[in-house]
Amino acid sequence: MAFDLSRRTALKGLMRGAAVTVGLPLLDCFLDGNGVALAATGSQVPVRFGTWFWGLGVNPNRWFPSVAGKNYELKPELAPIRELQPKINVLGNFNVLLDGAPNLPHTSGGPAIRTGRALTADRGLPGESFDVTIGDRIGTRTRFRSLEVSAIGDPRNSLSGRGGGNLNPSETSPAGLYARIFGTGFKDPNSASFTPDPQVMARRSVLSAVAEQRQALDAAVGAADRQKLDQYYTAIRQLENQLDVELTRPEPLQACVVPRKAPPNVPVNGEIETVMLNHQMMTDLLVMALACDQTRVFNMMFNNGASSLTRIGSTVTHHQLTHEEVLDNKLGYQPEATYFLTKIMEAWVYFVKALDSVKEGDRTLLDNTLVFAHSETEFAKFHTIDNIPMMTAGSGGGRIHTGIYIDGQGTPVSRVGLTLQQAMGVAVDKWGTKSMETNRTLTELVA
């Protein structure tokens, strides 16, 4: 039997007298010779961006490589990434410049990295985080503009938002994340049939009717109210785009394998063993959300800044240990506190491997993703915010060189955020405020 193969090819037959149609996934033959675009339409395989956060930094002399460049040294605390080293960059010696603002312990570093400006209040974000800016560029045609996840189970554990102190809340459990991604509203991109949800159609119609009255309403209110309305219209446009996606038949995707059932309900607490398990289940769900093109932007929070991780049977937190545990003179570090960093690096490796295990043409999901990982402090005992440990994984669809250690030589950490945004197609020439304003990208990274 001969086939006229295209992305809409389906297998058709009869079963007990009834017509049966079975859709095909995104096969290699549907892709171009490089495996990076649909052969028929030229549509690109999606490029994704995400962040991965861990709290309480590292032991600098046991983590940072000594020499910049490729084939960088893997010191003991960085050694777990060995297998993935060719796809991971390490960034060091970049500084957070506060311009007179206080160093708020375990609070200042993360927002400064994400927004390019110093935090002046002990809550929220001082400006728009770069993942949101990137989401406005690459995430407008997916069901979710972004997904935020907290493996430690705190909805406030987030560094993503549009500023003004507001944060995008995190999903706190694997079961909740599954329901959000694969529950009501999910459309399998590899299904042979597609029927728009009438409720979604009705909501889209109502929103369109509201949008049509915008001009008259703007003319009837003052400047302050117009500013509020602008924020409201932005939210409306985002919702309209999301509803448009739900009303459009999705492209078939080879890598999309819908989980057969929801993950089990497990405890949500700070015990490291529980957090590791939740992180694994949430990682697997997030990977499938990316492979099924439900989102192209994500933020994974492994733990919180002032880490409340504990060990089973102990009430002493990771944070307490970094301040109260005595440095072992023979080892040169705090062994009990460092145990948690060891588990954090194991979790990071699991996350990167999960992305790298999904094939997309000649590449992997990791190759088509740029992940930025960072902490909020360098050495937690002293709350240092210069030389905060950072990494990237994946090449963003070939936009980023990998396998390099970059020494920032004391320059502003905002150079990293500027480079990430430009790599993801954001039209920005300079980024940051005051001493953190910069137009210098990391040329070593840009492919």
C-alpha cells in the first residue's frame, strides 16, 4: 500500500464495522534534512527556555573551575555533571551591584539576577524577570505562556513575574501539575481527531466583545485608570492568545507521550528525600509538557533561598546548618550542610538528563532548550552575593555554545541576563539599571 506522507497522514480502516482513524506522530520523514523543521511547511521545531533554581549556593573552592575555557575542571561538588559536561556551561565571578541598597540575606541575589536591578524591598521583584520577557517572545502561541514549579511545595517560591512586587505562583505538587497540564483543556497533538471545546469558544467570543469596547472606555477615564486598564488589556490579550491555541488543532509531535495516569499523592514538605521525589515526578511532567508543546517557558524551583530542607528525623534545616555548623578543619567545609548541596546537584543532573533523553529529529529536547540554573548566594554562611554560581544547559536550538567555563572577571551579572534574552530573540540592546546597566553580552556563549 502506498502512502502520500505528510504531517496529516493517518491510518484508516474498519473495526467491527466502524471506521477507525489513527493519527501518526511527528516522524523523522516529516522533518527536513537537519531535523530542525517540518519539511512540508518549514515550521521550526520549537525552541524552549527555562530556569532552574537552588538555594544556599556552594562551597566556592570545591565547585568553581580554576581556569576559564572548554574542558573545564570538575571539582568535587561539580563532579556529578561529568557525563553532561559537553552540554553544560559554568558561569562564575559575576557580581551583583546594589548601588547602596541593602544586601537582604537570601533575598537580594535571585531578583537581581532575574531583573538586572537591585532589590529595595524584602518582597517580590523590583522589575520584570527575563523569563517573562522571553515568554513574550517565544511563549505566546502555546497553551501556557509559562509553567512555574516548586519541588519544595511553596507557591510563593518563585522568581518569575512582571515586577511591582508580584510573583507568578508555583505549582506545589506533582498531582496538581499533572492536572494543570494534562487535565481539562489538554489536546493530544498526536490524536487523529480534534474538536474545539464549545465552552472555550464561548469564552473567546465574550473576550472579543470586551476588547471591542476598549477605545470608548479609555476615553472615559483618567491617566491612572488608563494605566490599570493597560495591565488589564495585557492580561486579556494573553488569555485570548491562550484560548486561540485551545481552538487551533495542534501540530503532531513525535516526542509527545501523554502520561497514562496522574502521579500519586505524596507528602509536600521540606524533607530532602520527599523533595527529591517530587522534583523527579514534576521534572518528568514538565518534560512532557515541553515535548507536547503545552509551554515553551518554565521555571523550576528545587528549594527556597533560605533553604528549609531537612533530613528525615531531624528538624535542623539546611539554612541553620550553613550558619551554625562548624567548618571541619580537616575537610575545609561543613559536611552536614554540604550533604544537601550534593543532593541538589544530583537533582540538577536528573533534570538535564530528562530533557536530553527525549529525541526531536537529530537533536534532543535539551538541544532545543536553553536552561539557566543559579542560586541566590555564593557562600551561604556569609550571605555573599558576588560570584553566585550559575550554569546553562542545552544550546537553545544551536544558539548557544556549550561545554565552557566563563569567568566574568567581576563584571555585572546583568550581562548574563542580556545574553540569554538576545539568544532567545528578544530585541534588547542593553539591560539592567544603574550600575547593572550593560550592553556587553557574553560573546563566548553566542553561537
